[in-house]
Amino acid sequence: MFERELATTAAAMVAPGKGILAIDESGGTIKKRFDSIKLESTVENRRAYRDLLITAKDLSQFISGMILYDETIKQATRDGTPFPEVLKKNGILAGIKVDTGAKDLAGAPGEKVTEGLDGLRERLAGYKKMGATFAKWRAVITIGKDIPGDYCIAANAHALARYAALCQEAGIVPIVEPEVLMDGNHTLERCFDVTENTLRALFHELGAQRVRIEHTILKASMVVAGKDCPQQADVRQVAAATIQCLKRTVPAALPGIVFLSGGQSDELATAHLNAMNATGAALPWPLSFSYGRALQAPALKTWKGQAANVAAAQKALHHRSKLNSAACFGRYKPEMEKEALAA
């Protein structure tokens, strides 16, 4: 019923040189962001910050879509224009985070499963009316002693597939995000194995639940060593390992892959994406970005909750987006960071 619409949306999400800005932080996460600039997390402050991001001029050169939070998709600019309407006018797709967070997985100490399937069909219909064209669901995979187990991976893959099937039924493109966390002291090789197992399980389950891969976007983790691992891989090693893992597990029919930053610095997330696209490898899908903090950080630091800083903050967001767009073509260079400092 929605095949043409889904195909059009999916293609637009991963258009050449464009990526996705995630502004779907939960209440707890946005509070931490605001704490860093000593700003209270009130409804109006959150609205004003999202307003800054959503109304930034000329962002559609580099950003194809924005992932909104339930609170945000229902908010509007000061003149009363709904945020999804502003995005559409600016040539940017509106997306929506629909999971309700990762909770403890029964019978599996230290592991999580993402919830939010109850009532999802009805919520998707509502979001569709509000202007959402794509959605996101994040699963959390932790690497530790004897974890993740097959049970945890299977439970999250099953939930992701059920969510994706409901999205496509509603005419909404699903982003499936099985995030393998960077927390821990695991090696790059251990991350590779866990990521490979997770992606194999995910695409098996998507097929079993009749999800159309050609109308689905993968939001993937990069293959990196844990933050506490004494031996950190360099940029080229991360790029090579990530590409090898994806080639082993991701069907060619997928329209595209967008990466999460997962706690990496702004510069490192961009450098890793650039290295993957600079290899010249013939890949069946484009590699792009779907960053949250790694795109927002310069804007947030510049804004500081003050209206007088909005224009400067929007310029910072524009520049960070431009750098990641360059990385989609393998054209990013560290010297480009200095352009922002000079500006």
C-alpha cells in the first residue's frame, strides 16, 4: 500500500552527502546536556533549544531528516508553527523515536531489552498524522563477562523486527538501531564478534517477520574497542573492521546505513566515517551519519541557553553538519576543523 512512499522516503534519508540529526533525547539525557551548560531542563528551555536546531537555515544541504522526541513533535515555534511543518518547509524529513527505553531483561543479569511495543500501531498512526515519515527504535547490547548472551540478542532482534513491521504497515520507514555499547574494556576484535552476531540475528528476524529490507534503514555501531581498553584501534583499523563486519552481515537490498556516534568525540566520529568512505571500496549501500551529541555539541556550547547566541549556535551546527557531509564523500580533512575556530 505504501511501497512507493516508503521507497521515496528511504532514498531521501540517505541521499548523497546527507545524514540525520538525532534530537530525540529522553528527559534524563537532555537534562545531562543542559547540566553541562548550567541550564534548567524546563519544557520551554527544551522547546527553545529544539527550535534553534529545527529552524537553522540551509541545513537541508547536509541534513536529510531529524529524529524528534514525543514531546518535540508536538511542539511549535514561537509563532505557533508545528515543528514537523517547519522541517517539511525546509526540505527536511521529520522522524520520531518510538521506543520507551531499555529495561532490565528478565533472567539475564546485566542485559537490557527495549520496550514500547504495546500500543505502537496506534501511536504510529498518530505520529503519521503529525507529519512523521520515519521512526527509530534503539536496542542496547552490552559487552561484558559472558554477555551478551544469545537470549539478549534474540529478544532485541525480535522487538526491532516487530517494530519495523508495524512502521511499514503505517507507511513509516523504520530505522533499526542495535547499538553495541562502547562501555567496557573489550578489544576491537571482541566488538567485531558481538556486532557480527547481533546484525546476523537482526536481519534473520527482519526476514522472518516479513519486513521489507529495501524500505528499512540500519543505524549501526562502529566496530571499536571499549572505552577502557588499553589498546585503542586507530581510525583506519576502525574503518576496515566496520566495513568488513557490515559486508558479512548486511543485505545488499538495504537502502543505506547511518552510523551512531556512541560516545565518540565530534572529530573522531567524523574521521571514522570519512575513513570508511575514503577507502574506495565498492559497497552496495551508502554510509552516512545519524549523530546526536556529535552534531549538537558545538551548538549547545555556543548557545548556553541565551537567545542572543542562537544565530552563532546555528552556524556551529551548520559547520559540523558540513564536515560530516564531506565525510560521506571521503573528503573530510582535519584542517577543516580550524575553519570553525576561525569563524
